[in-house]
Amino acid sequence: MTNDRYLAIFKVVNLIPHGKVASYGQIADLAGLPGRARLAGKALGYVPDGMQVNWHRVLRSNGQIAFAKGSEHAKLQIGKLQSENVAVLNHRVKLKEFQWQPDILTLLQELDF
């Protein structure tokens, strides 16, 4: 089920640096798919086996973990973020502190649009 839009999303997600996070909408925008935050979320549910995608660095636009509190996926995501020194409090990350802001070189050289 991998298509070019999904591959663009995966590429952007993998540009998020260690210790930073981004929102689904931000990922969609940077992948050249403005307004397609839900597509970014859907794509992360279809990462092919064997492909490394840093899905745990992607959150809702308010900094909230998208998985249900207490679920195995939520626990895994929180653990991965905390291992990167990203503070997760009450199922949420403070975006003002941890949100990725790509630099101009990343925007010009790493993105394909």
C-alpha cells in the first residue's frame, strides 16, 4: 500500500531530529500535501515491514499523543520520546519547547517540492 504520497511523508518524518517532534499537519505540509494531516497519520499506520520510520516523533497539533492513554502504542511512543529526552506530561509534549523547525538548508535540499 506504499505510494508516492506515503513515501514523501515517510521521508519528512525521518528528517525530524532526535529530541524533536512535529505535528501530523506539519508533516503533511512539508511533504507537499497541505491540509492532509489525516493522510500523514494514515500513512504512518502503513509503514512497510523493514522500513525504519521515526513515527514516534509525530503528534497531534496540540502536542498530544494520538494513541489512547494507557494503550500499548501510547506507552511505546512515550517511552521512545522520553529516551530522546522529550518531556511527556499528561499524554502531551510542549510544542514550544520540542517542536522541530527545519532550517533553510533542510527545506531547500532535503524536501522534494
